[in-house]
Amino acid sequence: MIHTILGAGGPVANALTDELIKNNKTVRLVSRCPVNIQNKNVSWQKADLLDLEQVRQAANGSDVIYLCAGLVYDIDIWRQQWPVIMRNVIEVTKANNARLIFFDNIYMYGLVNGPITEETPYQPVSKKGEIRAGVANMLMDEVKAGNINATIARAPDFYGTSSTNAFFDMMVMAKYAKKQSAQWLGDPNKLHNFIYIPDAGRAMYLLGQSPESDNQVWHLPTAPAITGHRFLEIAARTYGVKPKFMRVGKLMLKLMGLFVKVIAGTVEMYYQYDHDYNFNSDKFERAFNFKPTSYEEGIREVARTIYKPV
């Protein structure tokens, strides 16, 4: 069987690749930029996911396709490119009679009071959320029509990677590793979940091995929501420092966004950080007998392997 990862090279794609290699699977990595992994079971192919013919060639012969693409955090790019990417991936998945697993975020749910489950309706309050709802509906419409076997795998904010897209690794663990004050986005008194990246990779692998899990939405295994203060305390204790931090509010984000477009794209998502954000993954945990990594264990591993104390 050929396991093809479209959008290889990002944190989740890398964690998934690790799991596939660990389990001796044949892996094809597809991206615009080279991904250099020295393993006899792994190959890399260049492709632009906006080009149907390139995607068709890259996915040829695939049995399981994982869509792990990440786009620049710019609403205009999202609006132009996400629908094209999803249409292309749907077409090549059907052409190969493959299974598709789409790694997704939770923007489409909007501001939710209470637990966020797979049954939570789509009520986006951001432009990015509207786009993600649109591509998710595009995929699930094909599922409902019986045209494709596909799964949507959703995750909240993540940690456990050196990627510059991992805000909380960079704003907390990287800072404490240098004995500097951390930064916290939003209200530290509010609840928030964070998925540990290796858990996300392992969960994606398990979905890829389980055809019976197809044609539905799964929330990937994530430890229970905690306050920002609690997350900071755990991280500070791990690094042997005091839990000092500076709060990054919406006004500061707006000012920073005047100079950095990626940060400007975060402003409309600020609601996720000044309200409780309670992502629920009970369904996955029960179905796969999967216990998410605790924040204590995950942050300890980050300190051991990624952001080591100076």
C-alpha cells in the first residue's frame, strides 16, 4: 500500500511520516519544496496542489491520501486556493479509488459555549472559518453522495514542534528555555486545549489504518482544556523558572499586524483566546483506546528534545 502525504514537511505531516516509517509503510511525500528523509520506504515528489495534473501524477497509485497542506495565513490566499486544492484532491482521490484523510482545524465552528464536539454545527465568526466550512462541506457532500471515502480529522492549537507556526512553543517554551518572560495570547484565565503534535501524527496514522473510520469527522486526541495560567505554571516548573509572562492583547496584535501580515491574519481569530475553548475528543479516545499525552509529559518532552534549557 502507498500512503501519500499531500502538503508534506509541516509539523503534522512530519509526525504522521514518523509514524508511517515506524510501522514500515511505503510513504510518498508531496510538496513544492524538497523534504529530505533518508529511508528506503520514503520517496518525495514535487507538486503544486493548485495544479490538477501535478496532483494527479503525484497521487498516482495511492491507497491512502492524507491532505496536510498549510497555506500562508492570508485571507486572500485562503479564499483563492483552498477550494481549488480541495477540488483537485477530491478528483485524484476518486480517480485512484483511494481513501482520503483531511487534516483540518476548528475555525468553522466559530465561538462555541461549551464542549466542541464532532456534532457542533458550523457557525463561523471569521472569514477563515467561512472558508474552512466551505471546503469541509465540499468534501462531505461528496461523501454523502457516495462518491468518495473520506475522513475529516480535526485538531485544536498544537504544541511540541520547532515550527515557527507553533505560537505556544515559541511564546512559552522557547522563552522559558532562555530564562525569559513568556508571552500569552489572549486571556490567561480562559480555558484552552492544545494537542501534542506526536499525538496528532499517531492519530492520523490510526485513521489511515482503519477503513471503518471513514466518512465521518473525528476530533484528534487532545488533553482536557486548562487555563493559560495553568499551562504557564506547568511550563515554568518544567524549565525551573518563575511563570512570568506578558499578555498579548488584541490591540497589540493589530499594531504588530501593521508590520507583519501573518500576525494581521491572527486578529480575526482572537475570539479563540479571550473565550473558553473546550475541544472534546472523547469519540476518538473511546474508539481507538487512545489516552492523550498530558501537558506535563508533553512539555517535559519539548524541554528534552526541542527547546532545551540554556
